[in-house]
Amino acid sequence: LPRVSIIVVDDASLLRLQRCIHVLRTQTDYKPVEILVATRRASPLRNASFTGVRWVRGADGSLADACNRAARATSAELVVFIDSRCDRIARNWLRRLVSHAQLAHVGIVAPSCVQDGKAVGGGLVLGTKEGFSSRAQTGVAQQVSAIGHGCIAMRRWIFEQESGFDPSYLDLTCAVVDLSMRVALRGLEHHWMPAVHVRLRRPSLLSRLGRIFETTDPSSV
């Protein structure tokens, strides 16, 4: 099996991040895999939850830059970017994503990301009014125009060839869509797998306020 690096995008509270890493470690049956954290914050000291986890901080508080640095820090064949609000996955989730991501004609693969029972990420069909639910009825992998943020898997060399995420995007969702459109221009397909579910927790008010204070320039306060 190809080596995989799971890059957890730290975009919520530290508690959410701890929960996400615990879920990934205990509910993933795929080996070999390593876990990295792409973050705006400094690495917490003496926290057993992050033992063995590589911590990568972006420049100027940019999550996109942190993700790019994390991808460059690994030699794994495939990289998976997953939101730190993830708190439930099936044990075979990664195995199923990898089975498509390693195909020569495939660019990016995404599961069905669900929040409060509604699809919030995964496959996007540009230029139509067709929604997630109508395409999910068959449960089989489907080709889509672009991919949204939440969880994506792809071969690392493709990510690097496209210079990763554009750090000029403050919203990582826009950066993911932009990357998927650039990859599609190379003639590669994007696959959305509605039968593979990743559950995301809604960000709490405290975590949203925390991100505001973390990214605020102290000199401007």
C-alpha cells in the first residue's frame, strides 16, 4: 500500500483538534500512515495527545501556507487534508479514498462531508443547480467538476506540481476549489465518494472567537 500523510487542518479549537487526532488514530485501519497538523498556533508543550504528530505552522497566520509546508515536509506518496472538526469516520474510509486517489487518471478524491446531517463539502458540480443529495442516491463514486473543503486525498506530486494551495485565499474552501480547478485543467478527473462519510462538528462560538484573536495583529488592537 502507498504511504499516506494525513494533514489535519487546524481550523477550530484545540479540543476539537485533540478529538480529531484521537479519531484518526483509533478508527483508521490503513497502514502506513503519519499525521501532521497544519496550523496557525504554536505547538502545545507536554500534551500527550500530540505525541508523534508533526506540527507545521504557516507564515502570517495562513492555513493555506501551513498546508503547503506540511505537504513539503513529508515524502508520502499521497496526502490527505482533513478538517480538524472531523469526529467520526468509518474504519475503511482511508483505504477507500486511496483506492481512487492512486489511479492514474484521477486528480482529487473526496468523501461525503456531513455537518448536522447536511452535506457541506466534497464534490461540486459547477454551472448547474444540481445538489449533493441528488448525486448521492446511487452511493457509487462519481466524477465531479471541482472539490470543496472538508476532506480531500490526492497524490503528493500533483499537489506539488500545482504549487499547492494559493495562500492569497483567506478562506481555505476557496483555495481547495481553486486547486481542484487547476488540477482539472491537466485532464485529470475528480471523484466524489458519497458512500464514504466524514462527520464534521459545527465550530463553537468560542472556537470562532479564538481564531479571530489568534489572527489579529496585537498592534492594531
